[in-house]
Amino acid sequence: MSHSKPRNLSATLATATCALLGSHAAQPVQAEELQTWTFDTALLYYGEDNDRVQDASVNLLATRRFVDDRSLTLGLTVDALTGATPSGAVRQAFAQTFTRPSGNDIYTVPANEIPLDDTFRDTRVAATAGWTQPLGRLNTISVGFSASNEYDYTHFGLNAKVARDFNQRNTTLSAGLAIARDDIDPVGGTPVALSLMSDVGDLANRGGAESKNVLDVVVGLTQVVSRNAIVQLNYSYSDASGYLTDPYKILSVVDPVTGLAVPRTPTPGIDGPSHEFRFESRPDSRAKHSLYGQWKQDLGGKVLDVSYRYMTDDWEIDSHTFDTRLRWPMGKSAYLEPHVRYYMQTEADFYLASLADTAALPAFASSDYRLGRFDAITAGIKVGWRTAGGNDVGVRLEVYQQRGDVPANLLTGSQTAADVFPDLYAVIAQVSYRF
């Protein structure tokens, strides 16, 4: 990698930001600028149990502040993901063989183990740029750009936000808009929805790259309640259209009485799956509505931060998120911050544990646990302090636990006694440094 690449990337993002503003004059701004940048850096590790997903990421956010409350931000994130993720197939009392997503090989999952796709490896590079400036005495405008790239996924997005102060600056109304286009080019091609997993080398049921478009709108109110309290209320709407299916997720085809995977007749001399599995299918649109409320209270030097979010969508998923933090000063330059987050959601209306081989295929079906019914709790603590040189350091350690529940009417035969939706545990560790 050339040493000039980061500088060229920053220049490109800055150029894009100026283009959004319709401004080409950089020199007059530099003459009035403040003297330093600030940098927020972080190293984060996320690791799931049983050798599932592992993520190591590096984050950098650079901020340049100018006079008159103008600021430029440039962000860069690099994620390295490895491990294994559930394919969607049901665990069985016998070994199961699957064709890999590339279509070039097979892998076997031992009896009584969760079918995991162990080819989950990727590197994601994401960049952001943003500009904020006042418009008159009481208005502020922000514009931004985002882009990310993975082996099989590319994202581009633009966003803008306006805010106006009222009531002697004790009340702020804001509205934001974001648009994004994501291109998906799965390994081995895009599977035809609900088609059968085929033999190694047979890509007849695969198509080319797909895409989706996302529109997000948010309106908000921030109110100073007293000298020690502030409240925020937001409503957001998200509309996604295009290819919303996960091309790597599958469903087991099972006997409707026993719940056992249906054996597949192998092709002589060619490797292939041992049983019948079908690729999932999701609707090509999704509309989400969210309400969010946050309260921050100064408790004699301690700061309590409590928030709640409710989300509902036309996939029939409803979710509730409760989040609480308490920043507790320790001396003049250090603090502790305990954190607890609780999340729960209902399952999508097309969520299924498996497909019965005697039933007609539905229009949409997915056994992805992320669309299932589950709750999760995150708990941990952050320790922060200011160095002698005036820089900020933070160390965060949290644990995550997820418990799922498949409705009884979606289970068949032996599935009623099996752990179809196993628990998930993960550790999150982060070290941050601001200078």
C-alpha cells in the first residue's frame, strides 16, 4: 500500500464535502481556522463464543474546527471479520454436508452441532466526511458523505441535517435526510430465491450482482428542562427497497411429521449437499418507524443518561431498546461509567424454523436468527481518565447475552425437543484515545 493513499483519501472526501456545499474557496477558511485538529481513535474487539464471529476494528475520527462554529470531520474505520455464522439450517442428530457459498467445495457439520458457515471472512473499509456550519444566528446545517467496501458489498451514502434554536436556545428542532445505495455481489453469485442448494460446480441457480436503495428521515426535538436536565425526542422513518435477502442464508427442508432433514439423492461422482436445503427469500421492500426518547440528568456531578427506542416495521417486527449509563467522577480527572442495555424483538411474519417438504413454497421465508424472536442484554463498564498532557483515554469492557425463542407452531416433530435457537454470548472490549 502506498504511503500517499490515506492523504489522497482524505483529499477526496474533503473535495466531496465541498461539492455538497457548493463551495470551492478553501483559502479564506484556512486564514480563519483554529490552530489544531482533534483526533478520536479506538480499537475494538467483538468475539462470540464457540468460535463464531470475531471482529477487530480500528476507528479514526478527525475533527477540524473553524471560527463561527464551522467544523469538518473525516472518519475511517477498518474491520477484520473472521469466524463462523449460523447458515440457517436446523441442527440434526446426524452429520450434514453443505455446498460452500462459492459453489466450489463442500463442508460437513457433525451430528448435534449448529450448522455454521465457517467461510465468514472479510475486511471492511469505511470512510465518512461531514461539514457543519451555522446559517444565520439560530440555524445550523450539516452535510455528509459515507462509503464502505467489503469483498462482496459496496455502500455509498449522502446525508444532510438542519437545526433551528428557539426559546433563548433552550429548544432545538431538527430534521435530517439520508440516502444510500448498496451493491451486493455474493461469492458464487446471487442464488435464486428458495432454490435448492446444488452440487459443487453447478451454478445454474445463481444470478449476477444486486442492489438496494435506502431512504432515512428523522425529525427531532431537544429541550433544556432545567439547569441540570435535558431531554431529546426523535421520530425516524426508513424505507429500503431492492435486494434485501441474505444470499448466504438457507433453510432445511424437513419431514412434516418427524422434523428431520429430507435426504437428497446424490449425483454419482459429484460432491454435493447430503440433504435438501433451500436459499432464503425476503420481500424486496421494508418500511420502519422508530420513536426515540433520551433523558440526561446531572446528579451533583454524576450524569445519568437514560434512553428508550421503539421500532416497528411492515415485516411485523416490533422491538424495544432500553439503555442506561451513569458517569461517575473519580477524582478530578477520571470517571467510571456503568452501562446496561436491554433489547427485545418479535419475529418477522415470514420467519420459519424450516420448510416442510410436502407444503407449497411460501413467497418469503427465512430462518435467520436476526429475524427471529429474541431478547438480549449488554452490561459492562467504562473507565476513563485525562492524561497529564490533557488527552482523554477510555477502556470499555462489556458482555453480551442473547436468548431466542421459536414459537411452538413453527416447530415440527423432533424440533420441539431440540435447541433450535441456541443462546449467544459475546465479549466486547474497546480502548479509545483522544488527542
